[in-house]
Amino acid sequence: MKNDFFTYQAQTTPYPLGLEVSHAKGSYIYDVDGHAHLDFVAGVSACSLGHCHPKVVSAIEAQLKKYMHVMVYGEYVQRPAVAYTKMLASQLPKNLQTTYLVNSGTEAMEGAIKLARRVTGRSQLIAAKKAYHGNTMGSLSLMGYEERKSAFRPLIPDVSFITFNTIPDLGQITEKTAAVVLETIQGGAGFVMPEDGYLSQVRKRCDQVGALLILDEIQPGFGRTGTLFAFEHFNCVPDILVIGKGMASGLPVGAFVASKEHMQSLQERPKLGHITTFGGNPVIAAACLATLTELTQSQLIADVQIKEKQFRKLLVHPLIKEIRGKGLLLALLFENTDVANYLVLEAAKQKLILFWLLFEPKAVRISPPLTILEEEISKGCQLILAILEAYPKRDVN
Ligand SMILES: Cc1ncc(COP(=O)(O)O)c(C=O)c1O
């Protein structure tokens, strides 16, 4: 299997982790040799309810037996998508009541950019340095990391960058700006939190000049920071909310949410302003509905803060310089990349799943399922401490 993986399946790096998966359940992924790997990554924040949550599985099974795909997005009335968008609206502020369902986070960002240009009649987009919004051409154009995008130029024009958490840069937002696009918490940069008042200042500046504010909650959304959406912590409501990842507990999905008035601009002049075959797919929408129902009717979100405290209390070690992030979206920061690499690779050998962050090589991600148990957190943290204790000092950068 592994040979075929390298031979036939396109690779993203020359050195994938290559775990050969048999099945997954709760907080564990099982390999083909029967070993259980404790998952502190949750498919990069996607498996919010852990692996194969029984309520999600049974919602998927029930829908599979009824119908899977009957028409392109938006033509037929399909109960799972309607019930889901209605329930999502009940959880969001009154300017975020209409949801466009798509297939991935990056596609949701593409839709959001198009919507902002359409609503404002302006073209300029302002994103943040070190931002990550996905890998298709529009989202890639908003990536604030030249090294990863220069090989793919030319990208879409009229995109400028500001520095996250830097108020004087907000002067760059003007009457020419269609939208400011920010991650509520910068993910790839190493879970960088917005400083007090920053997002509300961005909101204020957007209002002054008539620009829309797009917040990318693809990582922190769906309970990961202890509220359903992270913007709830920061007194700042976006005009367009972009979501994905944890939304369907592990199935591919994304969405952008806006007011009905704004969203209507995608249906005329031209008609079919944004279309998709599989967006709103009923099986995936059923998984979304089961996920949101479980998140809102259980203690899971309320418990996030308690679990964060447990991580922060246990993960004290001289090599850990800082723990960034919020809730179960945490990054351990080390002095150099060698410790970070050593920890991820050594943990993999010892059957604890950790992972890197895109643009911060000194960081290691901890973003477990929200369903992770206290004893699983303890077990994983003890292992991290033991691995760090055994770190062989060597001459590095
Ligand atoms: C903040 C953020 N935006 C957008 C994306 C892109 O989502 P997807 O990989 O589903 O296209 C990601 C994925 O990691 C992300 O973390």
C-alpha cells in the first residue's frame, strides 16, 4: 500500500508522514498493524466531534439511504441543506442569515471574494501578512507569504497587505476597498490572537469607508475556541463569515454566510454568479446538521476552556517558550525549528499525532477533537513532556 501511495497518489511534500490507516474512532486513529495513535490534530481541526461520532455516522447513513445527489446546488429543495442553513442562522447575528454551501474552505473564500466585489462594485482586497485562506487562485492571492505563492504568479490583481494587529495600517483601507479579509485568529502564522480592540477597529474602519469585512473562521469555528465562532470573543461581527473544516465532523465542506440582501447579488446580473455541482450535498449537509446539533446541545463547547486549562497546566517545560492560541486551537512555540521537528517526528513514533503550522516552523499544533477526554489529554501531555525531556541537544539554527 505504501509503495502505491508514493507511486500513484500525487504528493504535496517529499516527506509525508505516511501513517497507514486502518480505521479511526473517537480520539484514536488505528494503523494497519493494530496500533492506536492518539490524535492531537483532528485532521487539522476538521474532526470536531472526534472520529466517526455515532450521531454523525447515523445521520449520514440515514441520508445515504434516501438520496445522495439529485441536482446541482440551489435548484431543488433538499431537507438536509435547508434544515442546516436554518439552524446555522439561529446561531448567528441578524446580518448573517443566509448561507451558501460549497465543497471546501478555499472555495468558500472564493465565493466570499466574489460576493464582496459584487456588493461593493469595487475590486481592491486587503488581506494580512502571514494569512492563509486556501490554495485556489483567489485564496492564494490573499496569502500573506510570498515564498509559497510567487511560483504561481500572476495571481488576481488589486490585493494589498496589512500587518495583523497593527492599527496604523488600517489607513490603507479606503473607499476603493471592496473587502478586508482576515482570519479571526491567524492559523498558519502560529495561532496569533487579535490584540484587544484590534478587530473592532478594523470593523470601524470598514464601516467608515463602506468596505466589507470578511472573517475566515475555517479553523477556529464550530466551538474550537470555546464559543461557536471565535468572532464572538472580540466584539466584531463580519459582513461575510467564511467557514469549513469542523463543520461536518470530517466530510469535505465549506460555506460563506452573509445577509440575504448581499447574497441576492449573486443571483442576478449575471444570473448564476456563483455555482457548484456538489455544494449543499445532502449527505454532507446531514453530517453538518448532526454536528451543529451535537455542538449546541452538549457540554462540549462549554468544556473547551476547561480542557485548554488542562493543556496549559500540564505542558510546562523549559523547551516550551510559549503556548499560543485559544481553547483547543493551541500552538507550542519552541526556540528553534529543530525542537519542533523533533517533537512531531518523535511523537509520531510513539503514537501521538502532532503536526506543524504552515508559516511558523518553530511551532507545533495541538488541535484535538473537542470530544477528547481528560485522561487522553493527560496521557498525550505526559508523552510530550517525556519526549522533550529526551531532546538531544545539538548545534542548530
Ligand atoms: C484559515 C483557513 N482558511 C482556509 C483554509 C482552506 O480550507 P480548505 O483546505 O478546506 O480549502 C484553511 C485550511 O487549512 C484554513 O486553515
